Amino acid sequence: MPLSWTTETIGPLARDARTVGLVFGLLRGPDGLDPRAGELPPLPPTGVPADLRGLRIARPGGYLTELCDGAVRAGVDHLVDVLTGAGAEIVAGEIAAQSRATMLGNLTGAPGLALPTGFAPDGCPVSALLIARPHDEITALRVAALFQDRTEHHSRRPPIADRIGDPFPPAYV
């Protein structure tokens, strides 16, 4: 339920990219109520690619990253290391959008996927945002699935949860 029909979109939240892909595959496409949602082909399964050879990934700098917390930058560096280790080519990319976060995707129709990349020194989780071409959610999902297959960030319980109390038992988190 968007607050603004022109600048917000919603999507599924889940522990891992494969589950997000399953849920998103059910939500994707026209519903008869949103004039912006046109016919789309079915979303293929979110498999883990063997490698990322042939995939170019732009890593923005400038105002999108200069104000980021050190733990966030370290998480992005870790993500880049894993993706280049899998064969992806990382290129510099500057973006001239009016927001440092998700508004870029909301205004252009480019899907965004927040991907856990570790924890800050205070125990709070940090993440990186993958943004794909419009209607190319499967690329972001597959990149995320590969990263999650090679790391454990998405399955680790944030250290801060033990300090602030958690309404869910560890088995559910």
C-alpha cells in the first residue's frame, strides 16, 4: 500500500534471496488496480549462478557513498570482493539522482534489493543495495543468492538482538 503512487513501491521481505524470489514471483505483474503494472513474463526461479562472468556491476561513489557509515562501506567492500571473486566486472558508476537511497529506484522503475553484508561495531546489521535494470529483478536476486551462498550474513543473528531483547526465539530469526 504505497503512500505515494508516484514515488513508492512495495516488495517482499525474507531472510534469503530465494524466498524473496518465490514471493515476488507471486506478486509480480498486473492486479487490475495499478495502472503502472503491465504484463510481465513469469519470473524464473532464483537459482545460484555458478559464477558472475560477463556481468558488469557499477559501484557508485561520490555523494551516494561519502556520507555512509564506515561499517556500511566495509560491507559494500566485502560484497564487491565476493562478486569480483565470482567473476563480475566492477566499474565506476556515478548516479545523478535526488536521493541517496531507494527513491532512485522508485522514480525509474529499477528494482532494488537490500542485502545483509555484516554488522556495525554496535551490533546493528548493515546492508548494501543492489539496483538492477527495470523489470530485471532476477539479476539482482541471482547476485544476492550467490553472495548468500558464499557468506553467512543473512543467517546470522544480529548481536544487538541479545542486548535489546527479541520477541522471537532464535529459531525464527
